Amino acid sequence: MNKTPKTSYILYILECSDGSFYTGISNNIEKRLRQHNGEIVGGAFYTRSKRPVTLQHFETFATRSEAMKREYEIKKMDRAEKEVVILNGNRPLSV
């Protein structure tokens, strides 16, 4: 059973086969990861040539707006800052 409420949004960081990071948001992380890896239709153009991708970090948020704000913060970070986020672990659902 999925412990995350259906309305929650997940910010995620993927590591691509070339070692680069990709950050995105989704309300269905399992499906989105399959899309990024080409198992089902969809996924970002960026990850298509960098498969396979692996999930390195995720954070859950109650609203899409909160997830998008965090996505913006992370996308502004350099690689070293993103590695710190990943090393600090995953965040539980924001309330």
C-alpha cells in the first residue's frame, strides 16, 4: 500500500549514466522513473540519451507549489551542493 497521500508531490534527483544529475517533480515517482528509463512512454528529453537513470534522492510535499519551489532551489545548486542534499538523505512528507 502506498503510504504517500495521492495528492502529494515528490521532488526527485536522478543520477544519469554519465554521472550528471536530473531534478524533477512528480505525483507518481514509480511511473516517472520508468518513463525516464524508457520502459514506458514519457520522460525528459535530457535523460533519453543518459539511461539508465537511478533515483538518488526524494522529498515529499503536500502541494505542487511547494515541490516546485524546492525544485527551483535545487536546480540553482552546483554539483557539490546537490551531492550534499543527496548525502543528507531523503525528507519525509511535509505537513
